[in-house]
Amino acid sequence: MTDDKAAGRPKYRNFRKTGYRPVSGSGKPAGSGGSPEPAEGGGVDERAGQGAGEAAGAADEAGAGPVGKATVGAAGEAGAGSRRGTPESGTPATQPTQEVRQDQPAKAKAAAVADEPKPAETPQPAQPAKAKPVAEQPKPAETPQPAQQAAVVTATLPPPSPWQGPPRYPAAAAMTAPGVPFMPWWRPPTTGAPGKALVAGLVAGLGGAFLAAPNNGIGWFLAGLVGVGGVLFYAGRPTVERALWLAGALAFLAMGFLRAAEWVFPLALMASMLCGSIAMAGGKTVRGLVFGALGVGLGGLRSIPWVAKGARRRGPIGIRPFISVGVALVLLVVFGSLLAGADKGFADFLEGLVPDLELGTYVQKTFFGVVAAFGALGACYLVAAPPEIDEDAEGKPGSLRLKDYGLPVGVLVLLFTGFVGTQLAVLFGGEAYVMRTAGVTFAEYARSGFWQLLWVAVLTLGVIAGVARFAVKKTKQEQLWLRVLLGSLAVLTLVIVASALSRMWFYQQAYGWTVLRLLVASCEVWLAVVYLMVIASGISLRAKWLPKAIVATGAAFFLAVVAMNPERVVADYNVSRFEATKKIDTYYLSQLSEDAVPALVRLPAYERSCALRWMKNRTVEQDWREWNLARHNAKKSLESVAVTEVTCEGPYSGER
């Protein structure tokens, strides 16, 4: 009974490893011509299974563990290896079941049981003569138990199961590669800052610290020249476009010593920084121009590791240069003091060279120097690592269809048409028509609507830009409708701008010019030029050049207004108006700067004294860096006229 159980158990183990597969033959080698014999009732299988189970249990009790079990199973495979072959693709390699294979002959099963090797701790009865013992198989010299070795390998590397999917491993976390900058389209240089860039930053910083003055003057222009020269020393010969923008930046800085008005210089300084940044960073589209306006500042911040890397490459500076500078200062102080005490004239000369420096002055100089150095290094950084903004790439196609924007734009066109019709009646009807229809004076009518018309012109420009950007322009019919609607809106807005300018003209005829009115009228003229460019770009529906043209014309208009000396223009007009009407606001004219003095000296003695009493003993310049041409000319003009203390009128209380 034990032999019958032992004969059935290996078949169960073989079935677990290979799955169900019919066996061709009765255990004989392929090509022997043998035929399988039918099993009788399956009794042999049951006895074989019981015997194999007892053998496996005995192996476990003997301490073989998992390796012993694998050895028993492998021995069964060794006896039936030629009969089973290799598992077919798609056949389960591990399929536990309690069924007994019926297609294998009983004699072959018994032979397989007989072929099974037994562990050394569990002796088994002799094998039948018809079975091929494992001992007859060739064994390598270095492994006395090949069956056990094969069993160990089989146990550690089981065949994969087709019923299970491929092994799943946790996905790697998405991490940014080290070294990728914050802006991927603006990659840092691969090398450190060269010596020319370091020299440019040092020269610009020293120029800003020692040439820039607290007030407007020639020092700012000289500091700008030094900074631009340092940048060009590193960047090389500029292109025509870059040269024009840099020339505009220097021209705005020149207003610091050409104009004395306090409100001019801050605006001119900001315009100079804007032109200088666009000169180095470039830009054509709206996105490019926004980056261009901030490019030098961002480049200055990003240049810190670039400069540090370049400085480390040159090695440590050492202490010798600092010792040399310290010794030079000590010698200068000692011998300078002795020589100053020996001669009074030389002492006065040294006092003129050395300014009286306080803590606030040191802080101010340090601030100006750091800003200038960062600006120069930012410009050099833009040359070394220009941003890769793809401004020529086609933008995403618009999604606004004609039925989406046709009604809103059409309503605006009809509204503007009605307004323009009434404005034509006002222009041709004149003051009598306004007083008859509106019930107000012509000056009040002009003052009441100017600012509203200015806002209409600005907001309409935004509407045109938005519709032109997001409208669908695939077919010729869509392009035609877009040209007609936006072109009509631009032309009507241009007429509204002309109406605002006419109102400003009538307004100044009633009350005179002021600096604010002159600036706003100049802004209206610039808006008219912008609408002309919008109409020109709408003809071809290509407006990539338009954003930069708007910025360039705006800078040019502001430079032209500042260059023509707006305070001098206002003073000249008001003096001429006084000569014709005997009406003048001397309190307002007294608030103007030295730019207006050459025109105000034409007034009679009383009005001249009221307008110039604030400037008679005014002193602004502290040293040569604050020298100003307008203040110099005003001082010369005041030397030839008399300005006395008189009682003048106060601020004008009415609306103007």
C-alpha cells in the first residue's frame, strides 16, 4: 500500500510544475515505437500518490526543509523529463488540482515513481529493473549530487506564470532635473563671467557712486556714459537698432542737465532705464517687450552666480592689494596734512577736492553704485546668455467667431457714428451752437468732456486689440468682416481723438496753457498716431510690428515734448496772452522752474516780480555734478532785471 501511494504523489508534483499536457509515449525515448498501455481503474495512481506523500513527509521529518522537498520533486522530473518535454507557451506553470491525469499509462507512472531519488536520511527500497535509475546518469566531478543541485536551481528560479501580469514597480517621482533654471527659455551661461564683464560692472559701479548726484545735473549723464561704455566694451559693436535705443537712453539722461523742472527728471530717468533695457533684451511682441522692459533688472539678479563663478576661476585676490591701498591712504593723510598746514592756498585746494561726507551721503553713494553695477552686469549677462523667446512662432488660432463679436463691435460702431455726427455739428456750428444747445459756455463745454473722450480712445484701443487677437480669420469672408468692423471703429475713434484735441484748444483759449494741459494734448496726438498705425496693420491683418512701434513712438513723443521745454512753452504763451488780454495767473507761473525764467523776464515789473520772487535767491547746485544748463541760463537772465518784494495775488480760486 505504501508503494502505491508513493507512485501517485510524484505525478501530482509534476502536474503542479508543468500543468496538464498529454504525454506521447509510455516513458520510452522518442522514436522507440512503443505504445501506451491503458491504466486499470486508476489504482496505480492512488498508490503512487500515497507513496510519494509518505516519502515527502519523511524528508521533512529528517530536516531537509524546503530544499529537501524541492529535491524530491526534481528527482521525479529527472525520471520523466524526456517524456514531458518543455511547457508550451500559455500553459500554466503552476496549477494546483486534485485530479489525476488519466492520459498517462500506469506502467509509466510506476516507472517515474521508481526513478525518484530518495534523500540520504530516508532509505528507500530497491528500484525495479525496468526503470532507469538516477545513478546511471552522468554526474559532474565537482557535484556529487546533480539531482539536488538541479532541484535547488528550480526552486529558486521558478518559471513565470502566464496567469499573472508582469511585475509592477513603483513609478519614479517626477522631479525636475538639477540645474534647470526657473525660466527654461533663458538658460545661464556654461562658463563664468569673463574679465571684460567684471571690468564693465566695476567701472559702471564706480561711475554711479561718484558721478550720480542727489539732484538732477550733468553727473547723471556722465554716469550713463560710463555705464554704456562699459557694456559696449564687453558686448562689442552694437547693431543699428540697439544703438538707437541706447542713444535714446542717453538722451533722456541728458535732460537731467538740460532741463531744470523737478518733475521732468524722474520721468526721464525711468524712460532712460526702459530704453536701455529694451536695447539689451530686445523684444517685438507684447510678451517680448514686457520681458525687455525688465530684462536688465532680472539679468542683474541672475548674474550673481555667474560673476561669482568667474571670480573663483581667477583664484583668491590675496591680502597684498588691500595692504597697498591702506599704506597709500596713510601716506596721503600724513603728508597731505603736513603740506596743508604749510600753505593756506594748498589747504583750500584740498578742501575743495574732498567733499563733506556724512553717513547719509555714504549710503546714497553705495546705493547708486550698486544699482549701476547691477545694471551693467545684467546687460552683460543678456549678451552672454540671450533669452530664447520664440516671438516669431504663430500664436494659437482665435476662437471668437463672427457671430460672437459682430454684435458688440457693431453696436460700438453705431454709437460712435452718432457721437461723431454731433461733433461735426459742434465743429461747424461753433460757440453759438454750443451755447444754444448745451446751455453752457464754450470753455465749460470743452472742459467737461475732454477727459471722457481721452478714456474712450484708450479703452477702444483695448477692444480693437482683443478682438483682433482672438477673432477667427480662416476664410476671406471672416477677414473682410474683421477689417470692416475694426477699421470702422478705428476711424471713428480717430475722429473722437480729433474732437478731444479741438476741445483742448478751445479750453486753453479761454484759460491759457498749463504744463498738464500741454502734456495731455501731446498724449492725444500720440494716440492719433497709434490709431493710424492700427488702421495700417488692419489692412494686412499682420500686426507683429505694432507693439514695438507703439512703445518706440511713445518714447519718441515724450522725448520730443521734454526737449522742447514744456515750461518755457507754457510761459511764452501766457506772456503773449497777457500782452493781448491783460489776463495772467502769476501765482501759477511762480510755481514753474528755472526753465520758464527767460520768458517771464518779458513781463512788466509788477507781474515779473510776482512771478520771479521765488527764484531770485534760489541756490540748488552743491557741487559740479549738479550743474544744469537751464539753471545757468536763468541765473544770467535774472542778473539783468530787477525783482522786488511786492504783494501779489494768491492762488486762483475759480475752476480752470
